[in-house]
Amino acid sequence: MTSQLTPDQLLVLLNGPALEPPAGVIPNFAHPPNQDALYRAIIVICLSLSVIFVSLRMYHKLLTKRMYLEDFGIILSVGLFVGICMIVLVALNKIYLFVHQWDMQLKELSYTLKILYVVILLYAVLMLLLKPCILLDWIRIFVPMGQRTVFFYTATALMAANIIFYIVGFFIQAFRCHPVEHIWNLLSPGTCIDHFHSFIASSVINVILDVAILILPQRAIWDLNIPTSRKLSLSIVFLVGVIAIVGAIGRAWAAIRLKLSEDNSFTIAQLALFSLTEITAGLMVACMPYVPKVFGEIQQFLMRIRSIRSLPSSSKNSDSTELSDNLTASGQPLDSELKTYGRPPSTSSTRDGHLNPQSVPTSWA
């Protein structure tokens, strides 16, 4: 196509609107209506929540000196998420988001599609790491060491399904056009598969897998021989995944809109926003089982500090020595409650040092 155009004609085409505007609408390239400020704020919020929650999980892990394969996978996942957010923030210096395609020049659409291509691939790699890590962590929590329960086989099957799903999805999205450059350079010669149908199908499957992961721990929690109030508290901890499902449903809706609407630039921004929400919620889900304990330990530590300050000078010196030795007011290590979760005294109640459902920390209730 471009070979049939003169340089001047090509320049006019690239500087023209990426989509024919509706009747009576004049394209606004200079200052189109947009939501860039809101988008930047949402990115900062999502990124901050993710980093905070992962930091709390890692604090617990370092405190209990228990690091497993899934912990490193979650660290890599949040690193990829930081990369995705930085790419989008940098892109906002060149393009507007939540703008109609007729308010965007064709050359800007090409740049947007290139950014979208990179973000979709990074999203696939991130989810390929994150979801199996969540399931592996839950196996350590809910399955006693050496046992093969229904929970174990269900979680393992979901891990395998997620791995296969995201590997296949990655290659479909990465090589859907030949040459690959045709994905974002619409004026270059090339051919593409009809990836919209596969994209919609993958988005729907993604929702189904998220729902299955959300439901998985709920049965195990409500089968525990503990008070109903504690079951409810634990259930709420794991129900943070509802936010991820909302993001996945929104992503599927945006994928359908990409097929039905020609105004793709506006829908691309919606798709990216729902993806950010899903990733943030996924990272929170991975860390939620550890967050209540960390806050409980911080509260205990602050109470201990206050109790030392209220003591006479001679007692304060003695207790300060105990505090420096990492002791609590009861004479137990500062991380004793965490050890109830990570390394309980009874090895029969754990799997690789993780919580058996029958020994749920009391501070979770």
C-alpha cells in the first residue's frame, strides 16, 4: 500500500485522522478530550498497592526465614508489573488515552498499537508466573505434607491449565501477523490471523479460570473445625480475588468491544485499565494470607514499646535488653505468632513449614 503513495501523500495520511470522524465532527489533534490525569492516578494507586502488599509478604517471609519458589515468582511478577506501568506512563508523554480514534493521528495510533503489543505480551508472562505461584502457595497452606487431597489435585490441574493457556496465548498474540511489524504498522504489507475471536475466547477463559481459583480455597475454609467467625474472617481474606474477577470480566467486555466497534483507541484504554486492575488484585490475593499477621506483629511491637516507656528506669533497661533480643511481653519471640503460621511447634500440622488449616492463627479471626 505504501509503495503506491508518494512521500507527500504518505505524510498527509500519517498526519490525518486514524478513523473517519462522524458527520459534523472536526478532529481535535492538539487537545482532544481525554482522561490522562485520572489514568496516571490509577496507575500510581495500582502500583503502590502492589508494591506495598508484596513488601508485606516478603517481610513475613524474611522474618520467618521461609522463602519458597512461589515467593521468587511473585517478586518477578511485581517487577514485570512495575515495567508495564512505566511503559504506559512513558507512553502518556506522547499520546492521549481515552480519546476517540478520529481525534488521533494515524501515526499516533501506530505508536499506541505498538505499546499495546508489548503490554499484552508482558501481561501474559506476568500471569503465567503469578497465578501458578498463588496456587502453589495455597497448596502449602491447605494441604498437609505428604498428602494428596482433592484440593491438591484441583490446584495442580488449575496450575497446568493456566500455564498452557498463557503460553498458547502468548504465541498467538506475538505472531498473529506476518511480518510482526504489521501488528502496529497498518500501512506496511502483511497478513494477520483473525485474532479478535481468539482474544475474546481467551478473555472469557481467563474469567472462568479466575472464578475457579477464587472458589478453590472457600470450600477448604468452610470445612475447617473452627468457629464460624474465624471461618468468615479467613473467607474474606481470600475473597480479595473478586476484584481480579471484576478486572477479568471488564477485560473480556473490552475485547468484545474491540471487535464490534471501529473506535478502537478508546477501547484500548479501557482494556489496559481493566488489565491493571486484574494484575493489582492478583498480587494482593497472593499476599493477603500474610498481611493480617504482619499488621498483628506491628501492633504487638508498638504495644511493647509503649509498655517499656511506661516502666520505671531500672525495669526499662532490663526490658530494652529483652526487646533487642526480639522478645515479646510474654517472653516469646517477636515473630512467634508468625511462626504459628510459618513454623508451628507441631510438625504434623504443616506442609513444608506452612499452615495446616486446622492450625489457623487466632489473630486472623
